[in-house]
Amino acid sequence: MVGSSIIKHAFVRARSAYGGANLSLDRFNASVWWQGQSGLVWKQLERKLLYLLKFEDAPQIILLHCGGNDIGKEKSIILRHRMVDTLLRLHKHFPNTMFVWSQILPRFKWRSFVPSKTLNKARVRLNRKMANLILSLGGAYIRYPELCEENMGFFADDKVHLSDLGNDMFLHHLQQGLQTFLMKNCNVYPSNVSGPRAAYTQDGGI
């Protein structure tokens, strides 16, 4: 797993949680390697992955949780094109690896003068674009329907990071999603989202 402070904090929480840092995936002979970096931005991702490739063989799965720190810093369409280009290059570097898009989470306080509502709409479009691309390349997608405005208890006081309860929910979806993909049951987790939150949690659909 490679990502921002969301991944870094989830790793800290996972070490003391049931299932541990390996998320109970030992029975699939899988080992989780956490690579969380506070403040990680998209332009750092490719270099980081290629650097790690010098020390380890290409993994079966690479989960990406990145891009949230870039929203609001440049025009959305430019950011989307840049992220697509990077991912296509990474796919060539790791041709036998499944990429998993971990949904960029909503924020209720952004480091930008642009209104939060506008930036969260940009986040939805970005998730849709990247999820569709990764799925078209044979990858997978993890969503977090419970991590939303109606459940602010899942978020820390800064309205950006997750609370302990939010990290537990995040870890639950990571574990269940990766287990589902390893078993090759489907390539989107959760596969069905129903109820009044359906349209929002699917980030506009895929």
C-alpha cells in the first residue's frame, strides 16, 4: 500500500487491531507492506514506487491512496490528465501487478481558498476517472461509503484525517476489499451500495 498520511495513520492503528498490520491476510499467503508518507503528493508517487522496486520484486497488488493532497492546487482537468499519464506509465513498469484505487476520502477542511463543496465535487470526479481507468487495466476499486459527512464521528478534529473509529472502518474495508480481490470474487468493494447514500458513495458511479 502506498499513500498519504491516511495510510500512515491506518498502519499505526492496524498494529494494535485484530488482524494486525497484515490485516489477517496470512491465510492467503499475502504480506502487506505499508508505505504511508505524510503530505505525499501525486508527483512523488511514481518515483517512490520505482525506488521501492529496486529492493523488492514487483508485488501482486499495489494499492494507491493518493491524490487528495493535490486537489485544489491546480485545475482539476490538468490534475486528472497528469494522474492518468502517471498511472499508464506505472502499468507498463508493473505489467503483472494489479493496481487498486483506494477512494480519496472527503474532507471538510481543505488547504485552499476554493469552497469545500467545490473541491469535494472535484474529488468525486477524480475518483470516478481513476477508478474507471484502473478497472479498465484489470485492477480494482475500494470505496468507503460510511466515511461521509453524515458520520463526522469517523473524522478527527481537523476534519481531514480519521478518528480511531474512522481508522477502524477504513481498515475493515481495506481488509475485506483485498481479501475479495485475492479470492477473485469481484473487482469493486463493496460491490453494491444501496439506500439514500448510494449515489454519493459510488462517487458518481463507475
